[in-house]
Amino acid sequence: MTVEIREIPLVEPEAGPYGITPGPDGALWLTLAQTGGIARLSPDGAVRTYPLDAAGGRPLIITAGPDGALWFTRSGDDQIGRISVDGEQRSFALPAGTGPCGIAAGPDGALWYAGMTSDTIGRLGTDGSLSEFPLPVTGGFASMITAGADQALWFTLNQANAIGRIDLDGGVKLYPLPTGQAGPVGIALGDDGVIWFVEIAAGQLGRISPDGEIVEIPLPDRAARPHAIVADPDGGAWFTEWGANRIGRIDPTGRIEGHALPTPNAEPHGITRTPTGIWAALEIGAVAHLTP
């Protein structure tokens, strides 16, 4: 597949764009993990940044909420942030030591997040109501989370080497990965109802069906360190190769291609899809736009 890649400067390199998601306003919204802010890239290319309402927040993952706003994890100060499309911010305190990372809108109209350092999955209502559910593991490092097609949330346990599923009542089931110390991170729902994930330490992609069947797919470059993944509507997926400075794609037949980024050491992290193509957050202070 021929792919055009364009890099769009966003902010200063030290800002560290990390998470990325489309907003309900047609813009792309990103977390600035290093300087502590949120950036908005409008369809016409205009960039606006919003510092957090308090220093030390270290925002990581951002998602569109059910209420027309953007919601994001603040791993540095144990909070969940909310920013309206007009830039108005609120924050919601979590228990100390939560270390929130991944966040996703659930089928119940709430935001669900992964507690990296608390071995919990949490549920935050748009009204601020909070519930936490303990995981049956210690030091599992719950990382990313996505809504499934089965009225449940699916998440990666980076250090416990497993994929987890939590239903809306808090019932948890873990599925160990076949490859040891694989280090799962990014996770996303495929259009076919199967969950995609990446194994950063093993250099593999994975798929898990709603009944827990796991298939692992080795990358051609096992040192590529895949980080985040987003499903393709044709049945494949796109993913960032943080260690190889590439954006990868797997097609429905299992064929894998890598697309090198123009700038060396761009550090691609978060990835998303819009009708205009694939977008990846680059820690060098830019966004990569791929148009197949």
C-alpha cells in the first residue's frame, strides 16, 4: 500500500505529545505529557494549547466523552481531567496512588480508567460519581483500556502479562498471554468485535475474541516496540512502532507493512483514525498524518 505521510508541527519538542483522539468538534485533541497541557489541532491546521489547571498533572490518555467534552487521565496528580471544546476545564480527584493511565467511554455513559499503580479499574460518572474495582493481581500495571462490543471494558496488564475484561458490575476476568513477559500496552476494539492489542516487549500484535481466545502475531521487526493501536474498518489495524520510528499496518490477510516517519527519532505514541486518515502523536512536538 502506498501511504503519504505528512508531519505537522504542533508544539515545542519538550511538550511531549502522547495521547490523541478525535473530538466531537472535528478537531484532534492531544495530551502534552511533559509540559502538562492539552492541545487542539483544528481541521484548518490551527493549533491551540491549554495548560492544565494545576502543575504536575502529567496528562497521558485522552478520549471523547459521552457529554460532548474530552476526558483525560492525569497520572502525575491522581486526577481525571475534563475539557470542553471551548477549553473550559474541570478535574476529578481519585484516591491517592491511583496513577491513572488509559481511559475510555463505556457503554453505560461513564468514563472507565486503568489505575496503573493501584491495581484497580475505575468508573467515573460524568456527574463525578466514582467507583473502583480491585484487580485480582498485585503489581499488574493496568495500562490501556477500551470498550468492547460485549457491554464490557477490556484492558492490558503490562506487568501481569495478561488481558483483562471487566463487566459493568465490576466482575473481572484475566486472560494470560501465551508469550511470557510480552508487556501488553495499547488496546482497541476492532470493527468485527475482536479486540486488538500490542505487546511492546515481545514485538508482537495480538487479538482476543469475546470468549477469550488469543492469537499473537509476531512483527517482522521484533525490536520495534509497538505502543498503541487503532482498528482499520477493513478488518486490519494501524499501530505505532515507537522503537523503530514507524507506523505499522496489518491488513485483513495478516500482511504487515511498516511506514517510516520522515523525522528520525520522532517517538510515535498515541494513534487514532478519522475519515481523513490515520493520525499519530509524535513526542518531538508534532502529529503525523497518514493518508493511504
